[in-house]
Amino acid sequence: MSETPSDLRKRERWERRTQGPLLALSLLFAAAYAVPIVVPDSGPWVREVCRAVEWGVWAAFAVDLGVRLYLSPRKLRFVRENPLAVLAVALPLLQPLRLLRLVSGLLLAGQRARLAAATAQIRLTTYVAGSCAGLLLFGSLAVLEVERNSPEGTIRTFGDAVWWSFTTMTTVGYGDLAPTTGLGRVLAVGLMLSGIALLGVVTANIAAWFIAQFDRENAEEQRQTAAIEELTAEVRALRAELAAAGEGRAAVPEPAGRNGGGPGVSSPRS
């Protein structure tokens, strides 16, 4: 069954209406994930509320995915075209760990941010900037959560975690701070690979922007050159017409007298 323009409009209308609320829910998920880590002395009820918020946000994204799937007549094609969205919804169901919910939250927020922008260039810039900020924040929170209570750990505060995440994503790696647990090292590998990929995308995006600027300037220069050449051709054609008209007037003999008499005939005297 093929998708009709009406089906596409329905799904696009749903995505436009829900992208704002879902992005706001993504920020709420970030806050719910961060509070128990940044404030480790928070009461049990705070942790329960944050956990409920995390699952509530996941449920909202699951409903959104279900509606989008329902509005798509070619459901297998929709799944093939949106594998990250399906994976993000399925991850917490496989094993309800906080880190899996973190990964799913990042993927879901990225999907909606990618759909929010209008043009391809703005969409790519927004997606890359959001991915960098999200990886930096959530990577810091995740490594702090797993490293803070390690006996040999050096990452004890949120500031240390942010510094470590930044140096890891940029592949600088000063070595003053490093994860000591197995899960922390897995997070480090993920941040390294993500940082390399994002830096490559940023570099390519900047190069594409400069190339687009040069192409735009060249196109404008070519347009001006074409306009000048067209104007020059019109001036030459006008000169040729004026010259031809002048030669035509010179070739026509003027009458000998006002009354049109022949040679030697003068007008009678009064």
C-alpha cells in the first residue's frame, strides 16, 4: 500500500504539532536525570519523582512513535526509515537501566530536533549543535554517576565530569582525569567515537557553508557578467540600426525645388 499525499500531510501535521511539546519533555527528562546525580543527598521521594518523570517522557515518545506508525500506510518502510526512533523506544524495555533510558532520551530528542528545522542547512546545524551539547551534558552526568563512588575514581564532582567529557569528546585527553570502572571506560569509548564523528560533521558543515558562499558569489558575478554582456549586445545592435538608418537617409536624393519642378524649371514670377 503506497502513501498518498493525504497520508503524508496527516503525519507531517502530527509531527509539527508535537515537536514543540516533545522537545520540552526532552528538557524535562534531562532535568529528571540530572537532579539525583548533581544532588546526591536528595530525598527518596525526589528520586521517585525523577524516575516517574523519566518513564513518563519515554511513554510520551512511545505514543508519538505509535501514532506516526499508525498514520503511515507503509509501516515496514516507516520502521526502516526511522530505526533510531524505534530503537530509542525499545531500549528501556530490553533492560530498565538508567543509562539505557539516557541513550533513548538522547536519540528521541535528536529525532525531534532534526524534524523541527526547516531547511537542510539549518536542520544539520541544529542537529549537530544539539548533539554536541547533549553528549557533553549527559556524558558528564553518566560518568559522574558511575565513577563518583569508585575507590580509585578521580571524577568526583560535576565540574570534573564536564571537564573530562569535553577533553574526551575533542580527543584532547590530558589524562588528569580518567574513568577507572568498566562502565566508565565504555562511556569514554562512546564519547571518543561520538566526538570524532561530530567534529567531522562540524568540519564538513563549515566547509560546505564556505563553498555555498563562494558558489553564491560566483553565481552573482556570473549573473552580473551576463547582464553586462546582454546590455553591450543591445548597445551594439542599436548602434548598427542607427548607422543603417543614417546611410539610408544619405542615399535618398533631395528634390531640386520646393514645388517639385524638374531641372532648369523655375517658378514663375508674380
